[in-house]
Amino acid sequence: MALIVQKYGGTSVGTTERIHAVAGKIKGYVERGDQIVVVVSAMSGETNRLLTLASEITDAPSVRELDVLLTTGEQVTIALLSMALHHAGIEARSYTGGQVRILTDSEHSKARIRDIDDQSVRADLDTGHVVVVAGFQGVDEQGNITTLGRGGSDTTAVAMAAALHADECQIFTDVDGVYTTDPRIEPKARKLDRITFEEMLEMASLGSKVLQIRSVEFAGKYNVPLRVLSSFEEGGSGTLITFEDESVEQAKISGIAFNRDEAKLWIKGVPDQPGVAHQIVGPVAAANIEVDMIIQNIAQDGTTDFTFTVHRNDYEKALDILEKTAVELGAAEVVGDDKIVKISLVGVGMRSHAGIASTMFETLANENINIRMISTSEIKVSVVIDEKYLELGVRALHEAFHLDAEPKTV
């Protein structure tokens, strides 16, 4: 018997038929003898519907009241799933975040979990109940309803698993695991049996949409084994996300991530003096714009060129800020480009394999793809290239590093 926390996203519970299917899947685990806690999202499209209702009332809704509104989506799902479990002959009880007592801070729309009172949940599990918990929500010290922000249901599931010391946290979604890259770009992409927390964090931060960064960080911090599984396929083992297993020879590269939402800004001819980097990036950061890759080059004439990337949605705003900064600094020119993408190789095997970057650069050169920017870390190499070469670059790199082949073990 195992204690398992399962999370089902909006697509998985998007219709009453799918809710019945989820109930049937849960029943299989219960009949096997497992104790099950289920965390669910709102039904697909429901959160957007609620946001639309709010916008029809006011352009600037109170964040407190918006949290009260949005959490009703998950409340509907927990009730319907509990009914479906009852219909299937399984004892179940639903809990809102407040009823569990998922205690958060008071930052509405992006609250952080501080503590979870697992007493009532454990009591229900001990009496044979499946516990169905509303994801994405909690309460603060004053009893105000809060929401956890993007990926909040994943975070709820991992937090519940950590509090209950669950054997595994299973994230059921519309894909059957984590792949070496997006199968829509490279049909030869291979599903990974396992991936480390480090690698998954890099993949998530670099554009992989399978899991949110916050939930992976939480799982790694509290050593919660995560498994990604399909809601719509039976019998698969998915992908296990766990700590590095030193008994297994790590492949050089575990996966290729990419991000289409990139834009590049380049300020030329800036006086080379102490504090200039802060003078450039500071106003951008003050506008709540996240800066990603940064390159600085010193010219022979005593000036410097400074290049950085931002999210494409922030491109126009950042460009306007940078043009004002250029005037203040007496810079020669500001250039922008929002037709770029970032491709990244990720793998803990890089630690013990040399020549990864060299092979990457050679592969792209052979395809006549020009590299605009480069960034590296211990387990990652990222390049910025022109957007039109994204698919060609991903496929070429996937083949160059033999990612369609099963890894060798020792």
C-alpha cells in the first residue's frame, strides 16, 4: 500500500465524462490498496470564463475579491469528482484549500504556502476515504481566500505530498511524460523514463510547458518524487522526476528546450565606466521586466556594447526604456529584434562529458544557422538564433546528440 497524491489539470476534468473517467482511474488505485489524495484544477476554460465575468463588472477588480471568484472553479470540480467517486462506489470527501487549512501569506493572486494542517486529511485517509482537494488556493492568517498564481494546482499537489510524506506525487496531464524535446517539432522525440530535478527545472525555465518551475522547486526542496502521466492513456509509467542516480550512466544530453517568447535589445557605444550595467538594466528591472541572457563587449575605442534578452511581451516597453537610457548615457544606438528564439541543451551528463558546446555550434553551423548569443551553465548550453530556424535547429541537434536512441546503462 502506498500513499499517493494525484493532480488532474483542467483538461483532464474538462467535461463530466472526463470526470467520470478520472474517478474510474482513481478507483483502480484504491482497489489496489493505495491511499489517494487528489488535487484538481478548475474545468478547462472555467477560469477564463470567471475572469471575463469580472472584466464585465470592472476594469480593476479588487485582488481579494478576484481570488474569491476564481477559487470557485476548483470548488465545482472537487464536488463533481467526489460525486463521481461516490457513484463508482468509492468513499470520498472534498476539501477547499481553506478547509484543509493550506496556510499562505497574504499576497493575493500569487500567495506562497507557509504551512499545511494535514490532520483532517489523514483522518479521512485512515477511514478509507479518497480526499479530493481544490488546487490553486489557500487562506491567510486572517482567513482570507488566496490563490497561488500560475501553476498553483501543481504546487498544491506537491505541497500536500510533502506534508503527508507521500510515496509519490503524480501529475496527470494531456501528455504521457517528459520528452527529449517537443514531439510536434521533432517526431523522433523520445519519452524519458526519468529526469533529475535539476534538469526538469532547467527544462521548465527554458520553455518546457509540462510542469511549472515552482512545483518542481518545491518537490526538489522537500524530496518529493514526481511522476508525469497521461490522463487519457492507460498503463504507461510516465516520467519520474527525482534526484540524480549515480548508479546510472547519464546521457550527455537529456533534452532540448526552446522558447519562442524571446526578444533581444542591443545598446551600442556606451561609455565603459563602473556602474554602466546597472544604469542600463536597472530601469528595465524597475519596470518589472525580467532580463534573461546578457552579453557585454568592450570596444577598442573605450566604449561598450550591451545586449540582453527579455520576454517578447515586454519588448516594446523595454525598448522604450532603453532608448531613454541611451540618451542619458550618450550611447550611439539602440537596436531591437523580436524575431529570435532560444534553444537550450540540458543534461547533468555535461558535468562529465566535454565538447557539448562545440558539437552544438558545429551542428548549427552545418545547417547555416547563425548564433546571435550564447549562455552556459553547469548543465545547460543556450543559444539565441533567428526565429525562422527554430524547427531546423531543434531537429538537427536532436539527431546530432542521438536523443532518439535509448540511453546506455552500466
